[in-house]
Amino acid sequence: RVHDPRSGEVRRPRPGDIAVLCYRRAVCGAVAQELESLGVPAALSRPGLLRSHEGLLVSAGLRLWVDPEDSQARAELARLTGYADQPEGWLQRLLEARREAFDELPAVQELQRRRSAMPHAGPLAAIDEVMAGLSAREWCLSWGDSERRLANLEALRSLACVYAEGCRAQGRG
């Protein structure tokens, strides 16, 4: 229980009432989990946007959009979508096929189909096509913590909007 600074009454804690500082990230995670189990929402800093699964997915898709020969982007897409639950199978396939590895992956084929249909897409169209072609929203729903993941997708698109507007304002492509 906390004393409300405005009313002076005693009440249950609300977000913003308490801060818990931890020295190690693992401890922060455990404290946040325990607070959540008690019904107290906890905010915990997360890895950077582009290091999240959804950030990696969209980033790899954009890299493949820009360079259809990007084998690292293909491997990343395969790791996140086609082989998410088979890391050994992913590595074995990568070692066997190398350059042409994962060409048959539905996500890779769909991105290549969309790119061929829109070879001169700008940044907003490209990110929209990549997200749609990879079924990014559906992956976010399947990975759990969907609300945060979907918000991250919107944040990525928002960054593309800012970039496109900056290019327009500066008169460059």
C-alpha cells in the first residue's frame, strides 16, 4: 500500500508510484515477473528495436528487398520463420547449400515476387510490402507479447515515415 500524495489516502500502488532499480538485467527480469504475478504492472527496458525478433525480421526483409542476392538476409529470415524451432536443421541447411540456401523458403519467394512487382518502391511502400510479404503481424502474434511486438512494427513504420519525410523535405530520393 502507498499513500497518495494528492489525497493522502492509502491505496494500492499504481504505475509510476514505485521504482525498483536493479544492478543486473536478470534480477530486473525476475523482479518484474514477480510484480506482474502480484498484479502490479512493471515496465522493463527491452533490447533495441532492431534486435527484437520483429525488428530482425523486418530488417532482414528490407535487406533482401534492396539486394535479392543477400544470403545473410535469407539465412536470418529462415532462422526466424522457416526454422524457428529447428536451429540444428537451419545450420545444417546453411552449411550444405551456402549461397543458394533458403531460396525455396516461402518468405523469400514472396518478397522476391513483391519486389519484382514494385522495383521502384519508396521506403514506405517497401516497408509495407516487406511487412505484408513476411506476414510480420502474424509472426508477432505467434511469438507472444503481441501488444509490444505489434507496437514495435508500428514504430519501425513510423521511423520509415520520418525518413521519407526528411528525404522529401531535403529534395532527395
